[in-house]
Amino acid sequence: MSGRQTPEPALDRQGDCSTGPRDEGAADGIQHSHRMLSFSDALLSIIATVMILPVTHMEITPEQKSDKSVQNLLATRIAVYLMTFLIVTVAWAAHTRLFQIVGKIDDTLALLNLACMMTITFLPFTFSLMVTFPEVPLGIFLFCVCVIAIGAIQALIVVYAFHFPHLLSPQIEGSAHRAPHRRHILGIILQGPTLCLAAAGFSLFFYPASYLLMATVVFLPYISKAAGWCRDRLAGSREPPAHSLEFTFDLHEPLSKERVEAFSDGVYAIVATLLILDICEDNVPDPKEVKAKFGGSLVAALGTSGPQFLAYFGSFVTVGLLWFAHHSLFLHIRKVTRPMGLLNTLSLAFVGGLPLAYQQTSAFEKQSPRELESVRVSCAIIFFASIFQFAIWTTALLQEGETLQPSARFGGREHAFMFAKLALYPCASLLAFASTCILSRFSTAIFHVMQIAVPFAFLLLRLLVRLALAALRALRGLARPGRTQPAPRAMDDARAPLLPAPC
Amino acid sequence: MSGRQTPEPALDRQGDCSTGPRDEGAADGIQHSHRMLSFSDALLSIIATVMILPVTHMEITPEQKSDKSVQNLLATRIAVYLMTFLIVTVAWAAHTRLFQIVGKIDDTLALLNLACMMTITFLPFTFSLMVTFPEVPLGIFLFCVCVIAIGAIQALIVVYAFHFPHLLSPQIEGSAHRAPHRRHILGIILQGPTLCLAAAGFSLFFYPASYLLMATVVFLPYISKAAGWCRDRLAGSREPPAHSLEFTFDLHEPLSKERVEAFSDGVYAIVATLLILDICEDNVPDPKEVKAKFGGSLVAALGTSGPQFLAYFGSFVTVGLLWFAHHSLFLHIRKVTRPMGLLNTLSLAFVGGLPLAYQQTSAFEKQSPRELESVRVSCAIIFFASIFQFAIWTTALLQEGETLQPSARFGGREHAFMFAKLALYPCASLLAFASTCILSRFSTAIFHVMQIAVPFAFLLLRLLVRLALAALRALRGLARPGRTQPAPRAMDDARAPLLPAPC
């Protein structure tokens, strides 16, 4: 990772930890799965987030525009979106577990993985069918077919990998109980598809039941994990084979921190880009219209969609800073336990909802009764996205010994910093929400300006402090310009606690 | 990288190469830039590729539907898209160079980087303005303003990093000639913005000139690199300060392989997802329409858009296999020289064009004269995307000593494999193109079925070989089931050259 900063270390590190193995590996088509996994992470995170689009693009017909129904519509939209986000993240978690067992890949596994990805990319379509035709069971039926196909492919991957054990992770390759391992793993992988088979059956004559089963599929992993966790608490330690399964399927088994970060980055990146997509699609005026309405003046035409641009920048700043908070948070985290993973998923689900907030605050610009509502929706989304980040931090503090870097533990100098960083957005969004309740009329423009102001105010403050430090250093270390760098750093440390919380 | 496969090594590696430094680093807000860089890579790759959307969504009015004009329209569309793709990749290359100099980041740099990203995300909008209003200079003006803003932010980053040298990469932090370094780097960073300043000026009274300057901005890096390279050839070695600049700005300086892979993965991932986006947006029938036309039968309604689904799967398979080829290619590459980087950019630009191919082959389904054309367009796009991958491979072979893994060098056992893998798509697309010229009528359906057939045929063949091997092993190593794995691998090797080229 630190290999990024200069070419040389990068080459060294490739030399010591990938070129070597890859080299002999490549000779018989065995490859390390690193890059395939990050590609899958990118795909899955984008698919999970893209599912907000059929939600944001649902147009509201005039008769629905009465307050209550709009709120209900929003509620259902958000609920359905969260549900499907969870489904894809469950698929992602299964994928992670799977490739903690399958350590290396060859061409066949790479192709099987691509097939799995292709099936997963089809989920959003089944989802939009479900949303558009809630009474027609076809959507849920197709969904179940997809889940079954995914399960089948993953089972194929497991069987294939156990058939060529040199593809397995060293622990399993070395263990004497490979057969029970395989049974256990296949059992876990096929739980979801089995339920979906039942759901597909129900969808043919009684579809509400299949929606129920679908919900079970989503929450099953967490339920079973919780059950296993309680069993552990009651039973204590176990017999060897079961125990050697631990390292893949224990509740306390940390997820691969790298993959959690990659998945989160994908979500943040695609959300930031969905925003610009809306801008490019909706805010490029139509040439004829420009001629007709604005006498050919493009500037005037663009002027009318000024609020959208403001909304765009506001939302991008929010996404950026939420990523920034997530980034600094995971900088201090050493292990990601499953509860933290779940909290991260929930936080990301709300981050993925930000385009909805953006669309709300930009679309309803004109009608002031909507305006308050839309600002409240945005505040709620931002609040939940940030509060779950905060929850990750507190959960990590509970087991700080195993989850946190020493410098960030309770009372550590980084502790206060992180606390403030993560508390900022919950507080800010609550404040904005409160002000919408107090003020009779609250403009979205003000809201977006607030959003944009946050980082620049912070940046300005930081720069001022930097300049002050520079001035001080200039006064002191004129004699030895080359080697005074350690000094300002020390001073920096001294100042650090005095600094405002970095946004 | 290999740390992915099992939790333990991952933790070890974090222990040895990031936790340690991060730990003391985090203490004064210094962080390693690894994750920020991959986030930037994801963002930039998505933005570069998203720019195909305003192109694919330009509707063709009936009077344009005559063959010639459609072809011209397609040509201009593709040209403009390629241009803008190159612009973003130039920004990405500048970003890469920048963070080869700035080794570590703190909060301020992270925020500055986010600001830079936000400005870059605005480029697609200026681009769509340019496409929609080619005669109105506003688009190009806004574009220039963005480029200038980006340059300013990057200059700010450089100044900031040189002001706190512990943020610089060790080479520069250690060197005695930091001032000339800074001058040199700022000079390079500000080249583009300066040209754009002129372009912005021209756009106010003579906009064609500014389009010309824009083109210069895009190709300037490659021109200047080429010039520098020739100068090296003539002048030979240089004086120390200039020479210590080499490691950041030499033509032969390998790009960070990690970042090239990350950027490419982002492009492939978003292209695969843009495909499903079109599916979700366009192919969910309208409830009223279903009632009216199909008597409420959703299945019948979906049946009409069957060709789109076929096209979707065909295109996804193509994207997936192009990624697969890229993946196996970079598995054998040790260093990415700038020419290889340029070829990779060109290949990715055509990969980003695949949604256009998809839209063509699915939209023109009904009209058979268009059909041939659209298939040809797809073939051309696929051909160029794959031929440039092939070119990367041949370029790498020219300097195989420094660029390739030993096993993949000329005559090496992997060499023939790679050659066949990379030759497959150029040949297949040429074949399809030829058949469109020979056959009077060539159905897109056939084309997509061909696309889908490729990997499954290969997969089937591989599985058969695996089964044969398994049968053989079962006959031989019944006695020692636990430890016979090396044997099949060896046999696999023996078989390998007999296998068909892994797609």
C-alpha cells in the first residue's frame, strides 16, 4: 500500500509479495485473485448503488403531489432501495467469504466469477420490475431465478476449487477434513437459493409469501450469524473440524479490510458520478427551446438551472466529506468485525440515497411547501449516513484492543479528533433539520450553501494555522533551511489538539 | 496483494507495510495516500467513461436517418467522445505524476484532492454543452475555466507539499535541489491551464482557435514527452538536478502498475454497469401501455424487448472477456512504460465505446439496412479495443527484459498463450465484419449469440479437459488421496500447450 508513493518501493514490494508467487504461479495458469477481487468489488458496489436510479427517476403524477402521499411514496421508495442494496451487499459478503476460501484462481474460475457478476448485474432489472409492477409476480420470480443461478455458479466455484485443492487457501488445503469443509461451505452458499426456489414457487400462486421469503434471504446471514454467536457464548470452544471452520464463518471473523474499503470507495465514487449524470442528462437545454424562449442566449437558458448546479456542488461536497470521514475512520481501524461491516453497509446504503436527496432538493426548488420537505429528506439521509459511521467508531471502541490502531484508542490523541470528525455531520444535519421546523420557510439554496461552506471554512482555518506555523518557522530556523522540517512537525503535533476538528 | 487470499497474511502485511507507518503517521495527521489514490482512480475512470452517455443518448431525427448522415453522425460522436476520454486520462496521468511526487497526504491535501475531483466531474457537462451547441463558445469557455481551476488546485497541492517536505516522496525530500524541482513540476502542471487561458480568451471572439488549443492540451503531454525523449537520445546523460527529475517525468518512467490496473478496472466496471442502466431505464414497460397493448400480460410486453436482453448479455460477455484478456495481460507485465500506458488508454477509450455499440445493435434491431451498419460499428469498436491490447503486448515484448515476467517472455510457455488470447477478439471481430460484407443480410441476433458463445465454448472445453485429468488421477492416485495434487498440476502443464487459447 505504501508502495504507491514512489516507484521503487512499489517494484520492491511487487518483487517480494506478488511477482515471485505470480511468476511460478503464472507458469501453470494459477493466478492470485487480488485484481479479480477488486474488479468484482467495483462491479458490485456500482450495481448496488445504481439501483437508486429507478427510484429517483419514478415521476410523481400531479394527484400524488399532496403532502401525505409524497411522503409515503418517498418512504416506500427509500425502503425498497435499502432492501435491494442489502441484497447486493449480501451477495458481496458471500463473494468475500467464498474467496477467503478460494485463495488462488485460474482462467476457469475467473470466467465463472464473470458469469456470477453478469447474473448479479441483472438483479437491478428484476428490482425495477418489482417496483413498477408490485402486483405482478414476474419481477420477484425473475429475481429468485437470478439468486438461484448465482448460488449455482458459486457452488460450481466451490466444487471446482475443492477438486483442485492447490486453488484453496493454505489453511483448507492443508487441513485433513476437506470433505466436511466442502459440505459446510456448500450448505451455507445454497441456503439463499433454496429459500428463493420456494419463493419462486410461491410467486406463481401467492406472491406476498415470496416477498416475505425474499426478506428472509436478506437477513438470514445476520440471523444465522447471531444464532451462531449465541451458541458460541453458551457452548464455549468446539471440536477441531468445526473450530477450523471458524476462520471462514465465525461471527467474529474480521472481513478483509481491503475489500470493505474497496467496496465503500466504489459506492462513494459512483454516487458522486450519478450526480453529474443527472446534470448532464437534464440540464443541457434543448437548442430549439433556447432559440424559442431565450432568443438563442445559452447563458440565460443555463441561468434558469442555476439551482441545480448549486445542488450538485452541495451534494458532491457532502459525498466527498462523508468519504473523507470514512477514510480517516478506516485509517485508524485494524480489523473490521461483522457488526462493523453491517453498520458500514447501512451507512453506505444511505450514502447511495444521496442522489435521491439531490434530486429532491433540486427538483422541488420552485414550490416552497415541497422545499421544506425535500430539505428534511436530505437532512435525514445525511444524518443516517453519518450516524452509522459514528456507530462504526463506537463499536470499534468497544473492542478497541483488536479493532483500533493504538494511537486512536480511547484517550489516545487521535481519539478526540475522530470523535469530532464523525460527530460533525450528524450535528450539522440535525441542526438543519431543526431549523426547517423552526423557520416557516427554509430555502434549499441556503441548505446547499451551508453544505458547500463546511469544507472551505475548515480548509481556510487549516491554511491560516499553516501560515502561522510557517511564519514562526521562518523567524526561528533561518540558519538551517534544509533540515528544519522535523521542528514544524513537532510544533504541528503540539498545535494539533488546538486545531478545530478536521471537518 | 497476495494478502487478499487469507485473513492472516493480510494482517501480517498490514502489520509490516502499513499499520506501522500509518501508526506513527496518524499521530500527526500524516496518512499514506494509497486509498485516496484508488478512490481518485475510481472517480476518474467513471467520469471518463460516463462521457459516452450524452453521446449514446443523442437521438437521431428522421431526416438524418439516410445512411451517409448517420455514418457521419456516428463518426463525429465517436471522435468527440474519444477526445474527451483522452482529456480525462491526461488529467489522470497528471494526477498520477503529482502523487508520485507527493508521497504522503494529510487532511488538507485530501480535501484539496476532493476539490480537484469535483472540478473534474464538471468536465462532462461542459463536454455535453460543446456537443449540443458546437457554435456557441460557452461550452469550450466553461471547459477552459475547469482546466484552469484544476491546474490551480494541483499547483496549490505542489506548493503545499513542498512547504511541508515530509509529505514529499523520499527521493525529493532527501534531494538538495528542491527549489528547481518545484519550479520544474509547477511548470509542467501549469502548461495545460496556460494554454486553456488562451483558449478561453479566443472562445470569446474566435472559438475555432480555442478548439485547436484544446486539442493541443490533450496531445501536449505526449508531444513534450516525445521531444524530451529525442533530446535524451541526442544529449545522452545530464547534470544531477535534471537527472534526479527523471524519476518523475521521463518518457521511460514506468507508470505505477497498480494505478493503471485500478483505472482500467474502473472503466470496465462502469461500462458493464452502463449497459444494465440502459436496460433498467428503457426496458421496463409502462403499466398503462401493458394494459392497453398487451391486455395486462407483462410477459408479452417483455417479449418485445427480448432482442435488447440478448444484446445486453452479448455486450456484457464481450466487456467481461476484454477485461479478462487485460487481466491476464497485466498478470505477465512487470512495468508499464509510457507508450504502453498510451496504448492502454486508447484500448480503454474503445471499451468505453461499447455502450454505443450495444445501443446501436439493440436500437436498430428492427430496420435491416441499419442492422448491418450497427453490427459493423460494433465489430469496429471491439476490434480496436482488442487490437490495442494486442499492441500493448507487442510493445511489451520489444523491451521484454524490463517489462515482462520471465515466464511470459518471447518463447516462454506463457508467450504462445497470451498471443492467442489477445489475438482472439481481433480475429473474431474481423471475421464478423467480413461476414457482414459477404452476407446480404446479417442479423444482430446472430452476432450476439456469437458473442455469448465464445466463453461458454471455452469453459466447456476447459471443463472436459479437467474431467479427463480427474479421471486419470482417479485411476492413478487412489492410494494417496491427500497428496497427489502436484501430479495433476504437472500433467496440466503438459496439456497446457495442447489447450485451445483461453478465449
